[in-house]
Amino acid sequence: MNKILKSLSLIAFLGLLTACGGHGYEGTYEAKSNTGLDDLFGNSEDRRLEIGTDYIEADGSRETFDEIFVRESAGKQYLVFKSEDGGSEEAWAIKDEDTLVQDAGFFKIELKRVD
């Protein structure tokens, strides 16, 4: 009986660790902007970035965050990047489970998960 109880406790603990293990948007994304400038200047090169559990990596550089999490606000969901300095946040809109939208002011960047 004691062995079964230990096994069940271990399974519950591992399940808890798995549930706390990420934000669900980890992966490699391809970025495209809605400006049309890529077509104008002939630059159709794919821009890729990787989102990890606590970092974003693009073009060989990595930025780490205290945490990356999902927040709901006004009926919409956002992937929030909280900086290590503790004071600043950046939020990207979640369009669907494989698409994020970064509002860069005059234009938007759509990120599609490719891996």
C-alpha cells in the first residue's frame, strides 16, 4: 500500500511540474510584416525567431526574460514577456495557437509557428 501511495504521489508531482513548465507557445516562428516594403525592395528572406520558456532568440542573439506567460485582457489573449529588470513588459496578441501578432506602431508583424 505504501509503495502505491509513493507511486501516485510521484505521478502527481510530475504532472504538476509539467503543468508549470511553460506557456505553450515555445517553438520556431517565421515573421512577416504587413507593410509591403519587403515586396517593394525585393527582400523576401524569411525572418525566423525562436521562443523558449524564458527567452527569444533571433539572428544569433538571445534575450532572456524573468517570465513569459499568457494574460487575458478585454476578452483577448496576449503572450507577455516580462523583463529581467522587473519593470517592463511587452505583450504580443495571440491570434490562434500557432500565430502571434506584434504591434510595432505603424505596422504589425505576424509570427507563424513553423516548428
